[in-house]
Amino acid sequence: MIKVYIVVRHYSIRGTMKETKRKDQNLNFENSILIQEYLLDCNTKGTRYTKKSHLKKFFESVDRNPDEYFIKTKLIDEYEKDIRSFFIKLQQNRTNNSIRGTLATVRDFFEEQEIDISNRIWKKVKNHKGTGTGTVTKDIIPTQEQLKQILEYGDTRLKATCLMLSSSGMRPDELVHLTNDMIPDLNEKPKKPRLQINIPASISKTKKYRTTFISTEATKFLHNWLDVKQRTLEYTDEDGHKQKKTVECSLRDQYINYCISKANIPGHKPKNDDRIFPFSTVSLRRMWNEALNKSGFSKRDTATVQKYHQYHLYTLRKYFRTYGSLSGNSDAFEQMMGHDSPHGYRNIPDDKLLEKYIEGEKDLLVFDNITIIKEPDNEVLKQQETRIEQLETTLQDAMKTIDILMKSTHGD
């Protein structure tokens, strides 16, 4: 009798995940002392993230732990061979600027470790033609009607944030760091039709102060987000039971309270967060992507490895530049976006900047029922205030006369 044994090989996702995890453990990139020391000199969180990403790609390419990679017995030729191989891998679906930026970080890191790589290697990178200097992703700037369809699937929070982005030219990271003091007329009575945003250097990507504005409809939704009204809040009592109470608060405060009640880590969401939109750009992008999926605008660029959304969140900044400039005031809109003039001569005063903004605002509006409201003239306001004072005086005199007549009637 012949026994036949069949060997079955099982390939599973779990096995692949284990291999990946084992590889990451061998690489030990996150715990690298050299990487941590190098990133200490980075001024912003964004810079640290970018440089860390560049270096991680390199050490994944050579499959080595950074702390063990630079050994005294290793020859310069071996380092140069690794850089050449990495350079070849980068040429797949990456632009010239992306390749230069990545290898500039790698070069800086090598110099930090006092490894002198020949200039001929870096010259090849500098002269590389690549796939162009622009982005690889073919994005699409939404029209007013398309943006309206997308935002119809969002709540007040999404409408307020996206309309502020599309009508001001702010970057998402700048928006989520705004506080009340950066919008000087936010609490003015009566409410202004549109608001000025003073973006400080501390939250600006370019580290330069600038002024921009948000449209009438963006102002409306911002007030809806911040206005205090009667709302129902959920909270957990001392016994751990879920309770509800009605309080006077804004949608913003209601959102913070909800996040605190749902947080798995106590204190993870601070109550004293003074930002107007107390969440990260990751959360904002997730909300935007959900609206894209629901509205049928979730188109992805298959030409890229990551398959990015073509209607990604940053297209709202492009929306501002494209449609706002149709009025012919491209210089003003470039300044509001934070783009410097070629020779630094352009510096439009805030009052003139507002005039140019109002001229182009009609092309930025998304919803049909909003009309352009011009800024009130100061002389007209003074005349109205004087008229109101006169009416108040007349009313007071009339009340006094009525009081005298009533007393005289009772006296008789």
C-alpha cells in the first residue's frame, strides 16, 4: 500500500503582516538614537515628519538599522552604491522636486554622521530631469456646483471649515490652528458680513504674517459653529452612567464635550483647547473624504502609488486662487495666499485688499441663496447712529408726556 502525503502551503494576510512586523523590528527605525538626535534640530512638526519620512524610505531601501549602518569598517564606495540604488528606486512615479528633496535630507544626514560622499553622486541628482517639477497627482479643482454637492453631505463643522478654506486661500494646517484673537471682528455687534483673518507667522507655513478674508457664507457658517444656543450634552456621572443635560453652549463646545466623553485615554482631549476648530488636519481630511465618497466625487489617480483623491482637500486652496482671480485681481489673491511677489515690491494695504476681495467674492460663493453684501460706509453708519439717538430722545420725551398726563388724570 502506497501512502501519498500532500503538502499544502498556506499564504495568508496574517503571515504577510507578521513578516512586515518582523522587518520593522529588525529595522528598528522608530527607536534609532541617530534619527532622534537628527530630528531635534527641526523647527516644526511638519519638517520633522517630512525628514523622518525621507530617511525611513532610505533605510527601508538598504534594509538596515540606522544605528548599525554607519560602521567604521565600511567603505565609502559601499555607501555610494546604496545611494545610487536608492536613487534608481526614487525615479519611479516621483517628480524631480520630490527626488531632490528626499536626497537632500539623506545627504544632510550623511554629513551629520561625518560621511563624505563624493559630489559626483549629488550632481547626478541635481541634473536629473525626472518626470517634471510639478505634482504627480492629477488633481481636479471643483466647480461651485460640484463643491456645493460635496458639502451637502457634510455637517456645520465641515461646511464652516471648507467654505473658509475655499474663500480665504488658507492651508488646512493654518485653519485648524486659528484662535478667536486672530479674527478681530469675530464678536462684533452687529455681526460683520465678512471677516478678516490675521494669520500670524507662528502658524504660517512660510513663517510670515499675512491678512486674508472669508466670504459672507463662510462667515455665516462660522457663526453657526460658534453661536451659543440650548443644546443637549451627554456626560458620564461619578458612577459611570451615561447622562444627558440641556445647557447653553455652541456646536464647538458640544463637539469637545463629545470627544472627551468618547476618549479612551483620560485627558487626551483637553477642555481648555482654545482653537476655533479643535481637531487635527487628519480629522478634517477624513471628514472631507467621507463627503467625497457619499457625493460620488471619490475619484482617485491610479497613476500614483498612493492613489490619492483627485478632489483632495488642498484643491480648495486652488479653488480660491482660480476663481477669485477671475475679477482680474490676481496680485491681491496671491498676497492673501501668502505668495511673495518676485522682487518683494507687492504689499497691498488691508483696506485696498478688502476692496479687491469683494470684487472677486462673487466667483467664490457656493450656495445660491447668498448675495454679496458690501461693507457699510462709515459716514452712513454715523448718520444712522445719529438718527437712532434722535428717535430715542423723542421716545423718552413722549414717555414723560404720557406719564404727566396719567398723573394729572388720576389727580382729577
